[in-house]
Amino acid sequence: MTTLQLAPTADFGIFGDAIHLIFHGQQAQTAGRTVGGISAIWDLTLTQLKVTGLAMGCGMLIALPAGVILGHFGRGEFLAISIGNLGRAVPELGLIIFMASAIGVGVLNLTIALTILAIPPMLTNSFVAMRQVDRDTVQAARGMGMTTREVITAVELPLAIPTIMGGVRTSSTNVVATATLGPLAGVLTLGDLILQPAVYGQQGVVAGAICVAVLALILELCLAGVQHLLTSPGLRLARASA
Amino acid sequence: MATGSAPRDGENNGTDAASVVYEHVTKRYPGQESPAVQDLSLEVPAGEICVLVGPSGCGKTTAMRMVNRMVEITEGDIKVGGTSVRDRDAADLRREIGYVIQQVGLFPHRTVAANIGTVPHLLGWQHDRIAARTSELLDLVGLGADLGDRYPAQLSGGQQQRVGVARALAADPHVMLMDEPFGAIDPIARERLQNEFLRLQGEIRKTVLFVTHDIDEAIKMGDRVAVMKNGGHLAQFATPAELLMDPADDFVEDFVGADRALKRLSLMRVSDIDLWEAPLAFVGQATSEVKLKLHRAEVPHVLLVDSQRRPLGWLSERDLAGEVVPEHPDSPAEPRLDRDDVMRDALANLLQSETQYAAVVDASGEIDGVLSVEIISEFLGSPEAREEEHPAAERPHD
Amino acid sequence: MIEALPYAAVVLHNRTNESGCVPDNGLFCPSWAADNWHDFVTPSLQHLVLVAVPILLGFVIALGLAIVAHRRRWLMPPILGATGALYTIPSIAFFFLLTPLIGRGRETAIIALTVYTLQIIFRNILAGLDNVPAGAKDAGRGMGLTQNQLLWGVELPLALPEIIAGLRIAIVSTAALATLAVFVGGGGLGTEIFTGSKVFNTRLIMASLLVMAIAFCFDGLLLLLQRLVTPWRRAVPA
């Protein structure tokens, strides 16, 4: 068990090396070829984004309608909440490795694993979001003669968007983080830099960490922007003054 | 503008009550053009209820909250029991002032007993002393001792409000501040609470600053009433009777309402009026005698009474057709009013019962006289009614 | 492109002549589990530490931040933003950004895991404080409670349900996340999941189930704690 150590033995220089690796590449530790460099990093990033996007897309297709409909009718609360709790407790590392072992490696299988990971937060959040819509508002809408579909799309969904998007953002954070472990399932994502110090060296590990962090932050900002766009101005005002 | 004399400090009925004096108090909020309270000066003698009343936004709540420094004074001073509130540490000051608000604000996570014991606990009282005081207070506000272990969520609105009052009284404060305390209650419970608070005040005689927007409540509850208008100005500071009979300006007159005369009835008791007399009859009396009395009477109906002159009912012509007065009269003696009843309630009873005359009895149940709507309206129109002063100390209440 | 990592391909294939659950790398072999459960004791204990310490530390830090943000509202967005950004950074990346600075090992893992709990706990404490009824606060101040007496005696107790809800979410997440401590040599049940050798399903499943069991045990304990410290919520309304 190593003890905590900070400066002067802290290795700040490695961050410089890592940046160099990202932009310019370097000699591989083993085979005599160049690794790193912007285009290689970009490829890894794209793969990670691709897998994340696929998993999120499938997850949203499954979880959001289910959560919204269950939430509207108030059914299946135990299921929705329990799936959320279970999903939180599943260790992602175990999930990825198990999936790789059970159903094999490759993009498809990784995507399946990531989709399973993506569903619980979105399911629970969309359920809760629909349940939390002010009952009086829904009553008023019904009283005006709106059909169920209209109530859901015109009244409940717009009001539920913030919480639903919260679930989407939580999911995406989890998925992009777990996608880093893609190499364990045979998919080369930015995790390759982290999991193969033999090839990329310690600076590779740091480089991978930096890239993953930046990627995750950018993704989160984009989603925050999407949420802002999707949230009606009136709702934004109401939440701000609350 | 401030009228009425106040008893000097020292005449405080032997309780801990202190006087509250506003000296040219002004409150200005930064960024707002006009002050919330403007040059307010008034004196609340110890042991009296002063009601601050006015339309929304007139500054009455702000004025009250400056006494315990929930709102800080911009200019001027407020003296409680002769000491300026600014000279005291705010938290210490507040522990000596009872504070009751409209939402009650009971602590949901503490039992009723723990709520009541909040300030004594802060002041470091012993455990048994707090327990004793808590049961004393629960009794005082008309709640059962078993409610002490309940949580606020288990109480009705009226019960919560009583606990709020008990909590404010716990450390036996010099002054009580009450901000629309009965506003959130239904009218029936509100009237009961008002009456009970007045009864309580009769026993404990605290100095109370009471804020309300309801002029009827102000007149009912206040020994003195301060009418405020928008901009934080004091329009009139007087006893309720003076307010009704002599409004200082058009605003006060409008605010008090066109039904001033009717409002005065809530300041009077039945005994304040000269009642008419009805001819009385006893069971077994000869009807001829009775008919003779009837001939000359103010009230054209005969009242059957028992040997103690307690009313049994009204006799009809059919009753008097026989030789002697029968035992059971045709009409019951309803409504039956008490001498000490508030005149306004008595009038309401009369109108509701659709009878013209109502028997009035005294404390022992003996017939005192008969009241009718006619008597009341005659009285209201009389010059005597216009001049009569109703001293603030005698408050009719149920 | 570098070849795909050998890890994934390292699935235990039956190269022996025997058959049966273990050699065939069946999904879950109860006999193996019964025989080898003591392998998991030390990692489980390590895992407990990796969960309990970050939660406690995270709670203390988040509580401090929340009290500050509660008193000075303008601090809320920056603190929320900072903790949020730290939360967004994938934990594995965070581990490896820390290692050059403070080395590998259990402490590094604990620090990273603590930072992860901050956002959710901070948000929940603030939400709980915001939901305290305004009447209770006004009455409390008016009766002469000082700011601190109001905070500790009224506001925080009433915020407890939301605080504990946040703690429950944080503790379950931390239990799952703590498996990644293996990457920085922090121990825990992650060592039984990512063994560095061929994947043996039973070991993997057992370790994962233990992680989830730890998560739910803590969750249950916190739920019990909540029931204990909030007796007024159980009172049936009149």
C-alpha cells in the first residue's frame, strides 16, 4: 500500500509528456512505431463516441417511452424505482467483462452492455418526472378536453423535461465513462491509452485520462445546452425563482 | 391623529407586561422610493391589546416586526418597558417577546411539548420547570395534556394555532406580537379562538400587538386600534368606540365601513339597553288577572314563568281561553337571551328565530325583560347612543 | 492500429478433458463458490472501507459546502458547477489524473471516490434545506433562535429525509464505482473482477454480486437510520 505523496516527488512533468503524446505522438514502448498523435487519438475518440451514441440511442428508445407512459398512468412504480436502484449498484467493470465473456467481444456486444447500463437512470428519472408534474395542471388540461396523448405531449412532457434530461445526462456520463473500458471488450476507445501502459507508457495513461475527461465534459456541456433548448422559457423562469 | 389617553407605565395590573412605545419610527427599504412605515408614533399601555389594522401593504406587519427586530428600524426608536429595542441583542430580545404568525410555524419535527418548551429551553430552564409550564399552558389554551406528545401534523388547524399561542406564552414574555394569527382558520373556529384569546387575556393581561386586515376583528379584539393607510402612515389611533363614532378622516370612515352602527352592536351588551317588560303569568293563575295585565303591557304577549320567575314559554290566546293558566304553553320561550350577551349576537338570534320578541334572563335564569328588533333600532337612533362612551376595559365576550 | 487487447479474448476455454461447471466456465458454479468463499473476505473488507470512508468524508465536506452556499446564495452555482464537473469526469480518468500527483494505492482511490460523492450529496442537502417550511424558520427566528441554533436545531433536522436520500444514492454509486480502485492498486472487490488473468465467470459473478450486496446493505442501513431519526414523519395526520 503506497502512502500519499505530493510534491516534491509529484510528477508534474508527466502532464507535459502526455500533452505531447496527444498531439505529436511518440515512439511506442514496445514495437518500434509511432503511437499517439492527433489522428490516432481522434480515431479512438470517435469510436468511443460512436459506441456511446449507439448505446444512448437504444437506451433512450427503450427507457424514455417506458418511463413516460408508466409515469403518466402511475403504474409500475416499484419496477421503475427498483430498476433504477439496481442499475446504480451494478459494477460497470463487472458488467463489461461479463458481457465480453458471455456474449463475446466487439462493438455490438459492447453496445448491448452499455445500453443495459444506460437504461436504469433514464427509466427512473422519466417515471419520476411524469409523476411529479403538478396534478392540478393535468386536471386542468383534462378539463379543457385534451386527450391522453395531448395531455402527455403538450402538458406533462414539457414540464417533465428538466428531470428527464437529468436522467439522460446521468446516463450519458455513466456510459461515456464505461465506454472507456471498451478495450476490455475488444473495442478500441480512449481507454486503450489507459489500459496499455506497456505501449503508451505512463504518459499515455495520463494522456488517456485527460482526453476522456475532456470528452466527458464536452458531452455534458452539449447535453446541458440541449436541455436548455428543450426547456420552455416559462419553466426556466419558474425554476429560477423557486 | 393619535387620540385617547393611556394609563401611565406602572399601572400594569401587577403582571410582567411592559408598555410598547413607538417614537417617530420610519422604515425605509433600500431601492424603494416610499418608506414602508412613515413616522409612526404611538403608545401601547402595558396589559392592553393594540390592533394594527389596515389594507394590504400599509406597513402594519412591518411595524409590528420592528418591535422584535425581525425588521430593523431605519429611523426613530421603539421602547419596550422603557428600554430601546436597539440596546438589546436581537436574539435575547426576541426570547422575551412572544411571536405568533399566521402560518403558525410549529416545528414539524418536534412534539407539541417540545415546541412549547422551545424558548424556556433556550433560556436554560430546568427540565421539570419546563414540563410543569407546558402542562399549565396546554390547559390555559384549552388543549388536553395528552396532546403534548403528538406531532404538529397530527393536529387540526385550530389546535395548531392554540399551540402556537401557548408556545409564544411559554417564557411568560412581557409583550406578545401576533401577525394575523387567526387568518388561516375557518370562520367558525376563528370566532372561538378569538373569544378564547380574549378570555385568556382577561386572565393574564399581556401587552399585545395584534395585526389584522379585518376591521371587525380589530374592533372585537382591540383595547386600542391603530388604523394605518398605504405608505405606512398612521390614520387614527383610538379605542374601537371612538373609531366607530368619530373617524378621523374619510379613509378611516371608509375602512371602518358604512355599517358602523351595526358594528357598534358588537361593543354592547344586552344589559346596556332599557328592555321592555312583558306581562308575566304563573301556572295556575287565574286568566282574568293575566288578561288584565296584558291590556296595559308594552309587549302584547304573556310570558309564562315558574315560581323562580324563570321563563317557561309564551302563552297564546288559546292558552288564555281557559280558567287558569295551563302548565304547558303553546310556544317555547325561544330564543332565550342573556343579559351579558353581546348585542350583535342577540340581534342575530332574533332575526334568525323569526320571532318578534325574545326573553332576556339574568345569570340565575330569572326573567329580566324582553328584547326586540324595534328596541335595538330605536336605541341606535337615539341621541343617548351617540354620546355614550364605552370604556375600553370592559370588553363583552362569550 | 494496435491489436485488440488480449483481455477480452481471455475467456476460460475448456482445455482439459474434464467436463463440469468449473472447467467449462459455466455461468455460476455453486460448488466452487462454496469452496472458495474465503478468497473474497479480504477484498470485501477492503471494499467496505472503500465505500464507507468516501461517504463519510464526502458527507462532511458536502455539508460544509452546503451550509456555506445556504448562507451565501451566490456561491451555489460555482460550487454546483465545480462538483458537477468533477462528477462528470469518468472516475477511471480521475484516478489516473491523481496518480502522478499523489501516487497509487488505497488513499488515492478514497480521495477520488470522495470527490464523486460530493455533487449528489451537496445537491440533496441544499434541496432539503430549501424545502424547510418558511413559517417554521420565521417563527424560529422570531422566538430568538440564533442563526446557528436555527440551522442545527430546525433546518438540518427537517432536511434529513432529503439528505439521507442523497446519501443512499451516493453510497450505492460508490459501492459500484469502488470496483475501479483495482486500477490504482486500491484493492477491493475489483481485484476479483479484473484479475489480470483469464476470466472465470463464477469468480466474476460472485464478486459482482458481493458488490451489489454491499451496496444494498448500506442502502438498507441508511433507510433504517432515516426511520430512526425522523419519528415525526411516521405520525399519522389528524
